[in-house]
Amino acid sequence: MKKIPLIKSAALFLAVLIVSASVLQCKKEGDLIKDLNRSFTGTADSTVYASFYETNTVTPSDVTPDVNDIIKFRGVQTILHEYCATSNCHGGAIAPKFDTYAEIMKYVTPGNPAASKLWDYLTTNDFNKAMPPVNSNHEMSTTDKTLIFNWITNGAKERPNLADFRPAAISLISIGCGSANCHNQATATGGWARKGNLGTLTTSDTTTYNYINPLTGAITSYCLLSNATLRNQVWNSYKDSVKKFYSDTVAFASFRPWKTFAVPRSASSTRGPLQTYDDIMMDIMYPKSVRSNTTVQYTDPVTLVQYYARGNALTATSTMVSRIDSTLLVAAPFTGIYGANHQGDMAYGDGGFKSHEIALVKAWYFADPNVPTVWKYGVANAGILKYRKTGTIIKQ
């Protein structure tokens, strides 16, 4: 037998070793990945805003979109670009492409993540087709997978619409504004309870929340109605009265709300609850400023009962969107007279909304058909909201 020189034997051994390593690499086997589980552990959450593009402009916006006209959240395209569509991978010479909306949609079944090849690539435990490759040490986070999952579940649209805006916007408002000392049902009804308007209560029915102002150190005490059964009964009865009265103030005059949130009916200043979609819609259609005043608005000529609620809801000089967006000025629909100053403190002073969150709420507000046209564009499209910088009036 012909002997192989030592140097050739070493070279042959090295070549075999390299080929073996390559096979292992291609099959993606080994101790480092054999126990890796790439399956999705999250769930669909409609309150998580999921859009294809990272940046979307609100409709309507100013001629040159202002600071609160741009919705900017982490988007599906950005996620896929970071993990998959890099220049040396699926954004370059390697097929398939995962760069543009049209390319990505070749692997997506709208509304059905389980039937989407893209989702399969991102969650499969078949490591030979997993994306990104498991040997890249760049496994996609659960947070990013959740965004992609929600985007596909919600229709995998190129641009978001009401179905994307509403759940996320309502969640922002209810969480950001509905805290214990703010726009909360327990606080509203707790004020009435403390005043004695709800009859005899025990100490277990209410709790106290003390708010300490971080700037002044001043302490404000809020009485919360912790009895959930009574709270729901009282608050829902109040809402029903409000809706009935303003639907026809003549026919349902006896339903005029008499319990105000501030003096004289409540023992402490209380803001109108914004915890549910129904609460928020009532506040839009019948703003708290018409339902609760510090002076008498009407005295019943027969009973002589004094009411602090106005009879015309369109005299309100604030809207949900003007209270969070400092770039806007608002006019009462009834008068058409614009205020001189913005009202954005509900976002900046209270809730602490960021500009892209304000834009998201504004996008929902104008897209939602349940928000009355008069509270978007005024009477006969005369407008009730305009941009401070340009004077542009928002019209339909």
C-alpha cells in the first residue's frame, strides 16, 4: 500500500474536520441549541399598537405635520430589518426578501399567524429553517414577536386604521388618566359618598387616597368608593341620567344630573372618570364642564332645586383631543369662538403622554365614527379645532 505523506494526512484530516463542522453548522445541531425553544409564549393583545411602518402621519394633521401629528412606534418593517433583512441576508442577495411590504406579504396570511410562513420562520423549532438562524445569536425577543403576531392577527395592513387605533388609544387614556387620584369611577362616586349622598356607609365601603404634590408638598385627600357593587350601581345610574337628559332636554328635564363632581355636591374636587370606552365616549359627547359647574345653572321653578349642569352640551369649551394636544386651540361648537390658550395639560401635566401617544389618541378620535361629527368639525363643518402655529382649522 502506498503511504500518504504526513503533511498530506494532516491536510486530509483538517479537510474532513471542516466538512464535518460545516454539516453540523448547516444542520444546526449541538449542545448550544439542542434545547432552544423558539415557540411564541405571548398572546394577542389588541391594546398593543402594531403597525407595519414605524412612522405614520395622523389624519387630519397640519399642512406641515406638527409634533403631535406623527405616530411613531416600533414597527414590523423595522423589526424584520434588524433581525432578517440586513444587507448581508434577506435584505441583500439571499432569498426570500423581507424588506418591503409587498415582499413580506408573500409570506403572510392576513388575520392568521398560524397560516403565515413568516410566522413559521420566526417560531419554528426546525432549526434548519428558523429565521433568524439560531447560530446568529440574535433570537427575536418575545416583545418583537408579539408586535408581529398582533399585526398579522389584525389584518397585516400596510397602514393602520381604526381597528389599530381604538384599542391602543383607549388603553392609553384609561391607564394614563384613570389613576386613583384622577379620572376614576371610585373617586367620582367616593366624593358623593363622603358628602353623604349615598346613604349610610361603613368604613369598609370607602378608602382614602392621599396625593402629595411633588413640587409643593401639599396633600390632597380623595375618598374612593371601594364597594364595587354600589360604585357600579351609582355610576351607571348617573351615566344613564346624563345620556337621557341630553338626548332630549325638554322631554327628559327631570333627568338633569344634579350630582356635580365638585362643590357643592362633592366633598372634594373630582374629575370625570375615563376608565372605560363608554366613560370616555360620554365625556366626549357631554363634557364634564357642562355636567359640573361651580355656580348654579338652573333652578327648577316648582321644586326650587338648584342644578349645576348646563342644558346645552355644545357650550363646552373643551374636547378630549384639545385637552391632550397643546398644538390645538378649541372653540365651543355653539359659539364658534376659539380660546386664546391651549388646553394640553391633561397629557403634559397629568398623564404624561408622549407626543407619539398623543398622535395615536388623535388618530383614533377622528377615525372613530362613534365620536360625533360636531365634536370633530363643529356645526355644519365650521370647525372647532385649529392649529395654533398656522391657524389651520380642521374640517371634514
